[in-house]
Amino acid sequence: MSTKSPSSRATRWSVDLALKESDVGFDVLQKSPAPLGMKKVALLEKQVESELASMSVSAGANTSALTEKEKATAKALVAKKQARALSMATAPGKQILMNGFMMWMSGKNLNIFSISTLSTAMLTPLKNIFMIHTQFRSLEDPDGAVDLQMAKIIFFVFNLVWLGVGLYKMGSMRLLPTTSADWSGRIVWKEMMEITSIPPT
């Protein structure tokens, strides 16, 4: 036994009282004067519709203005990050000059001052090269708008120059095997197979 829901009964016996253009008397009803008070209702409906339309237009203008402002803010942020990345990339160049002057003042003799400046010139650029991605991680953009490739290359080159200055200082202090006397321990001496008292002619 099938039972029908109340909603199906309502749709079956419902009657649409709104007239359509194909219905009889539609033209006559449109030409007849409106009842008392309906003109005010029609004016109010038109006023409400016009207000809603103006509100939608103003909302669209506000959203477009907000999007333009957000774009300008994003561009300014990208420019600031690029400038910050360039300043970080050129920072080792300033340290090279200061550390080089300190190494020149320390002389070629081994002492505490020369060892400290030389260790700074060797360890700091190596640390910067191995941690180059960590140095610029705070400036990375998830959308890729900030180009850090050139800044990283400049940073890497400056640290290589700094490392070269430190190696030159080590060579001048005779801490690197740059002469033949430093390799004398690896010289293989020839053993004499025969000995004679006759002097060579």
C-alpha cells in the first residue's frame, strides 16, 4: 500500500493565480486602472530596486578600489624584499674590507690577533656559503614574485673572494704548503748500490 506525502498532495491540488500572457483577460487586466494604494506600492518597489542597484554598483567600485590598493601594496612589498635581498648580498663585501685591513695590521707573525682575524676570514665565508639558503629564507615569497637568484649569486661570489683573501693571508704566513721545502718529507732518497774510492772524472 503506497502512501503519498503531504507535499505531493499540495502540488497536485495547488492553483497558480498569477496570470500569464497566454491567459484570457491578461490584456484587459493590464489596461485597467490600479486599485487604491497600489501606485504607492509600485513606487516603493521601484525605489527599493533603484537603491539596491546603486548599492551593488558602489560595492563593485569599492571592491575594485580595494583590489587596486592590494596590488599596489603587494608591489611595494616585493620591491622592499628585493632591496633587502640586495643589501644582504653585498654585506660580505663590506666585511672583506674590514677583515682585510685587520689582517694587514696583524702582520705575518703568529700571534693571538693574527690567528683570530685569520680564523674569521676562513670560517665566516664557509659558513655563509653552506647556509646561503637559510640566509635568504625570510625573503622568499610563496608565489615566486621575489627573484632571489641574482642576490644569491652575488652573495656567493663575495664569500668566495673573502675566502680567497684568507687563503692568501695563510700563504703569506707560511701556513700553506706552497714551497718545495714543505714537501721535503715526501722526497724518496736513492740508495747507493756501489761505493768506490775512485773519484769521478
